[in-house]
Amino acid sequence: MREIKVQKLVHYNQAFDVYIINTIDGRDITNMDMKEKNCFEVEDEVMFPSIILVWINAYKLQKPCEANTLRLMNSCAVEVLEEYADVVLAYGFSDEYTFVFKKTTKFYERRASKVLSVITSFFSSVFVRKWGEFFPQKELQCPPSFHGRVIACASTEPLQAYLLWRQNICHLGNQREQCLWHLVERGMNEMEAQDLIKGFEKSDLNNLLFDEFNVNYISLDPIFRQGSCVLKTMGEDIVKYTDNGAPIKRHRRKIVTVHSKKIASRRFWNE
């Protein structure tokens, strides 16, 4: 990589405490075309045929997550799939979501930094816009902050393993949260509750819920236990009716949200 020399600083902007660079290698950067400017950007292409995943996580989302908070996250994920044709599947739970791009995508030339910034910023803006739909009586106290990373999966098998891992985290995390907040509601502080369930296995957590609070974990809403999978699938729509009232149907691509016990299973992927 050749050395880049900054030859001239235009002025110091006191309001923002920055120096504004005007000349690079003796050339006025305002006269450079886009290709020349791209030469100074970091090369971070996710190489084909790796499958691109974007994982995002909400910073300081209020806990415990209400059902409406999860539905809001799901609604934001649906809009991501509607907006970007190359995003074909998403899986989310609690305060996180993972978006899966089709294998052949050329979205922003597969550049990780561009892909991450576009998906994260779009999701964040939709979250703010849709807040009032799910919490009409509750004002958004502070703007949401989402951070994330790009993950490259070499093939479908690592992708399925990743999704299985995240869904296992969903199960265990929800069990712990259910126990934690039930204990807090009964009078413990968070630290005491966390110390009590520290080291508990799945069976211990289930027994605590049932024995102490009469809660059967398996009866909880699947949106908490299993997470949500948003995907594009083919379905039939009635587009119009004939003169005698018979429906005329067409196959169209739809975006659906499902809750499955095993999103990484062969049966789920075959369906």
C-alpha cells in the first residue's frame, strides 16, 4: 500500500474540534470522482461463496423484555426483509436479531462495513418509527442504540449450526430471565436472585419455576421460549374473483414470522 501524504489543512473547526482536510497527495479531494475516493476506504469484502450474516443487538433495552417489545423487534425485522431483497431469513429473540443474506448477494459489493451500517441503521430507524404502534401509552425515553457484527458462514451447515447455537442461547437465557424476574418480584434484588440461580442447569431452572411460582415453562408463549424466525416463502393470494364468484389465485412471495422448536432442523429447512 502506497504512502498517502496529507499536504494541506484548510482550517481548524473549533465547534467540532476537528481539522478539515482539503488536499491529499497534492490533489483537491473535492475534485476526485467516487472511484478515486473509494481507494482510501478499507477493503473488507466478505469473499464468495461465504454466506453473509448480520447480527445486531440492542444496547440497554429494558429488561425483562415484554411481549410487545419482542413483537416490535419482529416487526422491524419484517421491514428489513421487505426493504432488502437479498435478506432472505432472520432469527431473533430478546434484544438481538440475526439477518441472513442469500448466498449470491452482491449487496454493497459484499463489503462488511457497508452491509453492517446499512442494516443496523435501518433497523434502528424503524424501531423508533414503530415504537408508538406497540407502546401507544408509553413514551420512548431515550433513542435506541444497536451494535452488531458481520459473520461469514462458509456453507449452509455452519449457518444451521449458528442458528442452533443462538436458539439454545434463547432457551437458556429465557429460563434464567423467567427465574430472575420472578424472584425479584417476590422481593429479592437482582444481585441476590442472580446468586441464587448461579450454576443452575435447565432442569433446575424448570423446577424452580414450577415449585416456587407454579409456572410450567413449556406453557410460556413460544415467542419467549423459541424466538422468532422471519423468512420469505411462497404462498397463494386471491388476486380477484371471476364473474361467477370463483377466486383466482396467484403464487406470490410472502414474508412470514414463525416460532419453531428447532429452526436448524432438516425438517424446518425442507419445509
